Amino acid sequence: MASDRATRLRRLARTLTDRFGFQAGGSHRRGAVEAQWSASARAWTFAWTDGPTVAQVRAACLETEPTASEGVRYARTLSEGAVALGVVRLTLCPVTDANRRPLLRPADIEALLKDEPSPAPCTDRERALVYAVLYEIHDAHHRNQARAEEICDIVNRYGLAMFLRRSGAELSPVEVLTARYAATHAHPAWRHRLAPMDAVVLFRAVREDPRATTELITAALALLPGLPAEYAAAEAELRSRLERTAPPARSGKDGNSPFR
């Protein structure tokens, strides 16, 4: 009977919610698996957000309720955090032409995360970039929601460098220098994909920059171990400049720190 199948499917949805560790009680937007009936399509759909893959839920249904779940449709939606994560990962994927501006669509993100259960940031940098991208959209539109199209569009338009800078994430020496010199050296790959410039080019840029700050000179010195031997001779020059640009140390009486 139809009512018996509805009862079994709703019970199965609760079982799946418990099995996959969703939050119970609430709509699928909060994470629970929800059994939905469509009168127009005359079909049942199991819907949930993030969590397990469609293949995992389908397998669990066939194992637990093979008869009742026959013909059921499956719809996993992605939260804005998962979409932003997918955009970040796709943008950072190695490509043949790193200077080419990425043009991502929501369908690209769904394809990327199709087989990934419970997509979530794996590194501090991913977390920082996801937060910065979503914050920008929330702030610009004065709402606590970001659509998949908006997330794709804002990264397509501005790239990731702007969001990395605003996130406050720690940069490596080569990234510190690339962030400073990418625009003047026509290196759009940094703006779009966070692809750093060549270390030799960066080292030369610092040596040729009369306004290089302490931070830039220090970053250039950190590159020396990986540079060709002929650049070692420039170390003394840069250290001399570093001494000239570094602010004088403050001290109290008798050379002691004023904070002691």
C-alpha cells in the first residue's frame, strides 16, 4: 500500500540520518535525510545536504529497504561552504596555462565533489579562503546566504589573491614577494590561481627595488638556499640593506628594555 511505503521510506530516512551522523530533527537543509513525495512526478526523493555521496545513500537504501526504496530518486545538495571549497580547489588545480582566468560554474563544483563524502576544508588555508569568499558575498548583499552562482562569479571575476590577502593567512616567502611584484611583472596567474612567480625573478625584483621593505628583503634572503650559487654573493648586499631599513631597537636605561 502507498501509505505503508511512505511510512517505511520516512523510517528509512531517519535510519540513514542516524547512520551517516547527520543532525536529526529538521529539514534536509540542516543535514538530515528527508523523504519527499512529488505529486507531479509521482515519485519519492531522498534529499540531504553535503554528507554522504549519492552512491553511498543508494547502497544503504538497497541494503536496508530494497523493496520500498525501488525507484527512489536521490538529491544531494551542497551547502555554500562546500561550494566555496569546491571553487577554491578547482581554481587552484594545476592547468596548462596558469595565466588563463578560470571560468567555473556550479555544475563544475558538483562534478568535483560528486564522489567526496562530507566535503570540508582540509587545511587552514582552505578554511581561510572559504571564509573570506563567503564573507565578501554576505557583506556585499547584506544577507547570510550565498548562492552557488554568486560564489563562482566572484572568484571568476576577482581570482583568489584578493581573498587570500583579506583572510590574513600566513604567506610563504615566495608568496610574500609574488603578492608584491606580480602586478608589475605581468603575472596574472597569482591573482587568479595563487601561482607564485619564479624565485630567481623575485630575488632580482627585490635587488632592483630601491623601496623594498624589511619584509621583502627578509623574504628574498629566505629564497637564497634554493637559488643558483651565483646569487649567494648578493647576500651581504641584502643584509646590509636589511640593517638600514630595520627600525632601530628601543631600549631603556642601561640598555634594558623599557618594558622590564
